Amino acid sequence: MTDKTARRVSGRLRGTPSEAYVYRLSEPLHHAFEGRAFDHVVVSAVDVPGHGPETLIFPATGPGETTDVYVSMLEFDEGSLTGDLDHGKALALAGYQVVDE
């Protein structure tokens, strides 16, 4: 079991066809392309037509609604997965355990 945790801090984000929520991380996750670490992420699960299910983790700057959240369109390598729609599994692959509020 990991000591790092992820706690959902938003309702479902509007304006996206996916199941997308903001999570606050107990320890920041480094994004290689952005060149910095993020303590909030958006986890998005969607069944992409012609591609199949995927759950992706994107960097975010805060816990607010969509208008308050910066989301890079370049997902993290850690945790992002294809073939499944599972926020908990994606975060576990990135090294975080989802905890309740």
C-alpha cells in the first residue's frame, strides 16, 4: 500500500463528454513536459469512438470548477491507461491510493 493519496475535490466537470473529476494529491506528481509538479490532477474516463475506453490523468492547478482549472492537454505518462474506465486504477498506477473525503 502506498502512503501517497488522492482525494476527489470536485463534482463532475462540465463541458466534457468524459467522467472527469479533480483530485488533490498528498504529494505532487511531476509532469515531464510541463517541467513542474502538480498537486491537483484531472482524471478523465471516456469511451472514445473507434479507439475504446481510456482513463487519462492531466495536470491541474486547483480544485475549482472547469473555469478555475488549468488542464494541460498532455496527460501524465504515469497512471494513464487504455482499455479501462477506472479512476482508482489509473491513480494507483501513478502511485496514489484514492481516499474518501
